[in-house]
Amino acid sequence: MSTATATGIHHRTYRAELRLRHTRAEYVRLALMIVLLLAAPYILDRYWLGIANTILIAVIGAVGLNILVGFTGQISLGQGGFLAVGAYTSAILSERAGLPAPISITIAVLLTAAVGAFFGLPALRLKGLYLAIATLASQEIIMFVVRRWEFLTEGKGFIEVSRLEIFGWTIKRQTFEVQWYWLLLAITIAVVVVARNLFRTGLGRSFMAVRDQDIAAQAIGVNITRAKVTAFAVSSGFVGLAGALTAHYTETVTWERFTLDVSVLYLAMIIVGGLGSIAGAVYGAIFMGLLPALLTELVELASATVPSLTEQLPAIRNAVFGIAIIVFLLVEPRGLDRIWSRIKDYIRFWPFRY
């Protein structure tokens, strides 16, 4: 379309229909986003850049979880456990086996995908609440192993990870957050692009067919067993990548980072962002990543008049966390992605109401 705000999208060729973006406005928004991402290291200080890095890792994990829950309809409460598998695997291989970080991270992704496929086998027989309980069991089993198996941490309770080195290039302490930002940004963009294009393939469409109606999907030739197990494997692979990056970024691996609270947090990200949307996973990770930091800033500002708020900060965070989920479920169950779509539609069709 030649206009910036198109009133309709009309495709004349299949190639045009398959493009990820169809209007000039979408390309303008993409350009603005690229400028913002490139300018972030020069605008943000070290504290906020560290939060940005944490959000980028969370985006990878949220995208993986949304593939399973939002696109395939298989609920999972084992996100923290799969993060732990990726983190511990990469840390052990890089520190004890001496493998280069790219290789250890790749093996961690593959192993986490295999573990996810194994724990996804109950999905062949279970649905809904029963499947949620089964994945919760996987979370508890993995946590039991990482807490009790002394081989993993050699009895220390944690694993120290050396500074990240990739083919002779090492992260420097002086520019730690900046260098990690560029690395994580590149990986996150690659993950988002891969996930976005996954659902343009037959495999991705089989995931959505299982979500919408598995019996009908099987009737038209979709292999339900393969689709469900593959969805768990692909989702867990993304999550394992997030776990491995967490290990190398924090340089310390400990089980406290992968508890059930983390699983609930990631589930909240895709609920707030929007189930069944890659963009929604990104929005949800940004929202839930910024929420604690913004609350801390507000409490510090208000503590001058109400000093007791500082002591109640953890409780305030939990309360706001719960309220945010409830509000989105009641007001807009399809999350931030749907809100953003409504805003775009309003601008596109203004001054008309439709």
C-alpha cells in the first residue's frame, strides 16, 4: 500500500501475502524500534541496561513457553525446571569439561529439548488441569535433583561460571553490560524471527491445529503424537537457551533462580502479553521485567513521606503482580498484543468507529 495508514490490505500475489509486513506504517514502526534498540546502550545507565539484559533473556524463555501454551494449547508449569536444565548443563560442560561456550550452550539446548519431550509424554493422555499437574511434577522432580545431587555442584550448592569467551573474544568487566546487551540482542532477535517463521511452516500450523481442535486435526492427517511431543521439545529448547544464557550472564548457577515462582512468572508474562502471539511474549516479558524495577523506584520516591513502604516492598510487588494478572484476565484476556492491535486499528480507521 502506498499510504502510511492503510484502510485495507489487498494482496495480488502469494509472495505479497506471505510477507511479514504489508504496510508502510509497519516498516516505519520497525525502523523506529531498530533505532531505539541501537540507541539503548548509549541512553541507559548500567543499572537499567542490566534490567534490559534480563528482559532479553526473559523474552527468549517467554517465546518458548508461548509456543507450547499459546500456540499448542498444552499448559506447562515446569518452566523453572527446564531453565535449570539448560543452566546447569551449560555451566558444567563449560567449567568441568572445558568446552567452548557456544558448544556447551548448544548441547544444553538439545538436552533441555530432550528432557522437555520426555516430560511432555503425559500430554498424549492428559489435558487441562491434569497436564498442568504433570508439568508441575516435572518442575518438582528437576528441583529435587539439582538440590540433592551433589555431583552437580560438587557439594558447594552452586556453580561458578567463568567470564564468557567466544572464539577468543572475552566479555570485559568495564563494558560488561554493554557487551552482553549486543550479544543478547542478536540472539533474541534471531529467536523471535525463528519463532515467528515457525508458524508459517507445516509443523507450526500443526501445533495450532492441535490447540484449536485436536480431534479435527487428527481427522485431516495431523500426527497428534508427533505434534505434541515436538511442541514440548521445541519449547523446552528455547527455554534451555534462556537458562544457559542466564548461567553465563550471572556467572553463578544456583537452584534459587529456578523455583516454582519463576515458572509462574513466565506464565504471567505470556498471559499479560497475549497467548498465541510471539509479539505478545515480547510485550509480556518487557512488562513483567520492568514492573519490579518501576515499583522500586516509586516506593523510593514515596518513602520520603511514608517510610514504612520500603519495608513492605516485597509484599507490594506480590500484590501488584497478582492484580496485574487479574486485571488482564478480566479486561483483556488476549493481553497487551490485543490492546496494541486495537490502538493500531483505531488510528488506521480514524475518524470512523469501525
